[in-house]
Amino acid sequence: MAKAKMAKAGSEKGVMVGGAMMVPSKNIVENALGSSDHTTLVAAVKAAGLVETLSGTGPFTVFAPTNAAFEKLPAGTVDELVKPESKEKLTSILTYHVVPGALRAKDLKDGQTLKTVNGEMLTVSKKGGKVMINGANVSTPDVISSNGVTHVVDTVILPTK
């Protein structure tokens, strides 16, 4: 692994994401809370009431959009989604980014479909060592947590329903 990606937090190896060390001893939510690149995602997970679920035993595979990914959405979209009356829609979008099981990048195959927690399917593309999920680029793969794996993506993946 490249030195920029691998570092140690105490004696535990992890991956740097958003200026914080993501380590296997923390769960997905605990790791995400430290990332300055995922403050919008964390706020959305809280608004949707999914903190307890994503802190649970899992395992889960999460495709985690960055703040910049949320900024690509039309103006006002995020503000609208975090309102209490939008909780159902927000939950649907967020659970579309979660797949049961702990899938590492090496487990993902070109053309593979993954059934998400919201019931819809995602499609994996692999080209030249790059992994994409429904066209969203995986910028940081294989962030290992105690209850699964997170792959950082550059786009919010919207469900069709």
C-alpha cells in the first residue's frame, strides 16, 4: 500500500480519510465521524435515524459519498432531504449506498450487481484498476471498520424509485 494511504494510529493500521485515521477497531459510524470529508453524510445518517443501524454488528459495505459528492446535487437538495418530512426519501437514498456483507474492492467484479439494503440494485464497473458503482468513482477503497467496509465515492448514487 502507498505510504499516503497507510499509516498508524497508535499501534493500529488504518486508512486516512478526510484528515482522520479510519481504523478497524471503530465501527463505520465512529470512523465516519472523524472524516472532515463526510460531515454531510454523517448529518444525513443522523437525520435519517440510521446511526444505530450502521453502528450495529453488520457486516455492511457502505459506499460513502463525500461532501463534494453531495455538493454536486442541485442547490437546496441536501437542506430539503434532512428535514423531518423528507426522512423516508433520505433513508431510501442512504440505504441505497449500503449492501449487506463486507465486500472489499478485490471482491467486486466488473458487471456484478449488488442488492442494497433499500432493495434496489447497484452495478459494479471495473476498468484499468478503477472501481465504479453506478458510475460513481470509488476514490478510496477498503476502509475497514469493526462492522464492515467503506468505499469512498465521488457521487451520491440516487435510487430509481
